[in-house]
Amino acid sequence: MVNPSLRGGFIRKPNETMRLVVTTFIGIVFGFFLGVSFPTLSLTKMNLPSGLFPSIDLTYIEDKYSGLSTRAFFKAFSSLRGNRGDFNQVYSFNDTKIWVPTNPRGAERLPPGIIASESDFYLRRLWGLPSEDLTVTPKYLVTFTVGYSQKKNIDAAVKKFSENFTILLFHYDGRTSEWEEFEWSKRAIHVSVPKQTKWWYAKRFLHPDIVAAYDYIFLWDEDLGVEHFNAEEYIKLVKKHGLEISQPGLEPNKGLTWQMTKRRGYSEVHKDTEEKPGWCTDPHLPPCAAFVEIMATVFSRDAWRCVWHMIQNDLVHGWGLDFALRKCVEPAHEKIGVVDSQWIVHQSVPSLGSQGKSEAGKQPWEGVRERCRKEWRMFQDRISNAEKAYFDSVGIDPPNSTVR
Ligand SMILES: *[C@@H]1O[C@H](CO)[C@@H](O)[C@H](O)[C@H]1NC(C)=O
Ligand SMILES: *[C@@H]1O[C@H](CO)[C@@H](O)[C@H](O)[C@H]1NC(C)=O
Ligand SMILES: *[C@@H]1O[C@H](CO)[C@@H](O)[C@H](O)[C@H]1NC(C)=O
């Protein structure tokens, strides 16, 4: 959907390139003269001319880079200084002060060319050339929120995702080292925070700028059966049918809540359904269309950038989010759908529910369930209040379909 070469700050305007060439040249000349003027500096006590360089406490640096000797560090530092002289221009001349209002907020003092505003979860080596660190560059991210008791299920699920996927596990039970028995665990990212939910982790660790390298982001629960699921095929279908938010169809076994997410045996993808009489006010609206559940959701990069902003910090269960996802894509009834031919089984294992707390004679899972419902109402209220406030502020009557 998005041409990678158009994202990020890699395209430099010609006059910027020119400026860069000029400043680099000045830096080189200046650095050369410095090198000539101060050929011998004490290795242990390097008091650089104040005003030109920040004075550097080498013992501190040595502590930080305990593997490197002072001599090695000084060698590295002086070659940097001699070759580039970058410090000079930044610290000595007022007329080269930088202020770029179009930079990300807070980074206006930096030259745009150095700004890395987006990140990824790629694992790197401590040696060699950075450009040679990655043998494959995963384009997709899959996250599972897991407890160790579901290890068999997760092991089976992870094996469905090739090296084109970064694997990120959120551990809600504090057990991470046990997973080392699995070979794939070494290439996975493990984030361990006890008793938190998928949406809590997502809000904290999957900021759109952090996951910007990934075309698609899978936010999956731990109790999904993946026997009939192939991740690469799934992505092909999602691309083919233009789905920005999707999920695999659910095997229609017991207790399916929604018709929409039920797998159909005869199609690749579906985007709408019929529900029980009276459930849908509009055939283009949830739960008849523009709707997937939150247990095995897959987001495109752009959709995720919107959805992340809609996730509330305190509403951790994500209930109600499924009904609101449609606000992030347009037209929602065409860009949200269910992939039928790559499907999963929802095993409905009570997992995080059992991490609740017994209160007032209620079972732990009852307390969790109650909070889920409460959050759903709160979320709906917040959305409709926010929409009302917006439409009031711009002075138009809200369309009927949004505030419900
Ligand atoms: C740089 O600017 C500061 C205040 O903006 C001023 O006091 C100082 O004299 C200037 N230095 C030079 C070298 O122009
Ligand atoms: C990984 O992605 C590349 C490029 O899209 C593709 O050629 C390759 O088949 C993928 N690997 C697997 C295991 O599907
Ligand atoms: C919107 O609501 C108003 C008043 O409730 C009603 O008269 C109108 O027909 C509704 N419009 C649509 C498109 O449903």
C-alpha cells in the first residue's frame, strides 16, 4: 500500500544536500587545523580547549565503555575529530544554529538528516558492519500475549510465521526464561510485565513510530488454533482484497458470538454478513460489516497508526474497540474483513481471566468480566462524547450513524 521509499526522511532536497556538503567541507578543514594545532594531548587528562569542544571526562567514558581502553577510545575519538570536526560548527558559531520547525516536536535543533524518528524490532550484532547485521528484513510483526501454560499452543502458532516476521511475546505471568527451550525463542523479543493485557502492552510497546518498519501487525491472543492457517498466504489475500483491518475466519464450533467472524467454506474473504434480526441498524455497520473481533486482529501500518491513538491507556481489555475500528479506515465496509481461506480455531481457554483477584466472594474471572463490561460502556461514552464535542466545535449536527 505504501511505497517504502516515500516514507521516512530519506529524501533530501537538493539545497539540503548542498548545505550538507558545504558544512562537511568546513568541518573537515577546521578539524584538520585543530589536529595540527594540538598534535600531542595527554591521554589520561584530555582537557580540550573550552568553547570548542565539550570537555570530556575520560574516566567516566571509560567506565561506560569498560571493554575499551582509554587509548583505544582516544584513538577512535581523535580520528572522528580529525576526519569530521563535526563538533566545531555546532558549538562555535551562532550563525549555524539549527531550528527546523518541521522536525518532530522536540527535535527542532537537529539537522533533519540525522533524525531517526521511526524504529523497528530488528535484532543486531555487536560487531561487524551495521549494514550487514540483517540477513532478512522482516516486513511483518506478530505479537502474542502469553502465559507459559499456553506454551504448546504458542509454539505451534509461532512456527506458522516465517523469518519474514518479527516475533514479539508479551508475558503476563512473568515467566520468560522457560521459553528458551524453543529454538525460535532466541529470535523473538520478550517483554515481561505481570498481569497486563494485550491492549495495555500494545499501547506501551507498539507505538506507530516503533513499529513503522512493518507492513502488517498481527495482535493475537494465545488461545488460537492455527492448524489451517498460513501467514504468508494470509498476507497475500489481505493485500489482494485491500483489507486494512482483518482477521482469519473462526471455525464455527461452539459459542461463536458474531456471524461476521465465522469462517465461510466457499470464499477467500468476506466483508459483510447478516445478523440476527434487529442487530444491525445499517448493513454497512457493525456487527454486519466494518467489523472484526479483537482476538486475532491484523492491522496494516496505516490502520495501526490510527488505531493506536484510539486505544485508551486505562481501558485495558479493549472491549468495544472492535465496534470502533471502522473509524480508522474509509470506507470501512470495504477495508475491514475476514479471511475465510486461512482460518483459525478459537479455543476459548480462560487465560488472563484467571489472573484476576477474588473479591467480595466472586471468582477472579467474574471480576475481570465485570470490568470488561464496564470498560465497554466507558469507551462508548468517551467516543460519543468526543464526537459530539468535535461536531459541536465545528458547528454541524452529527451524522446519525456515528454517535450511537
Ligand atoms: C552567540 O549568541 C549569543 C547570544 O545569542 C551571544 O551572546 C554571543 O556573543 C554570540 N557569539 C558569537 C560568536 O557571535
Ligand atoms: C519471505 O518474503 C520473501 C519476499 O517477499 C519471499 O520471497 C519469501 O518466499 C518469504 N518467505 C517465506 C518463507 O514465505
Ligand atoms: C437522522 O435522525 C433524524 C432525527 O432523529 C431523522 O429524522 C433522520 O431520518 C435520520 N437520518 C438518517 C439518514 O437515518
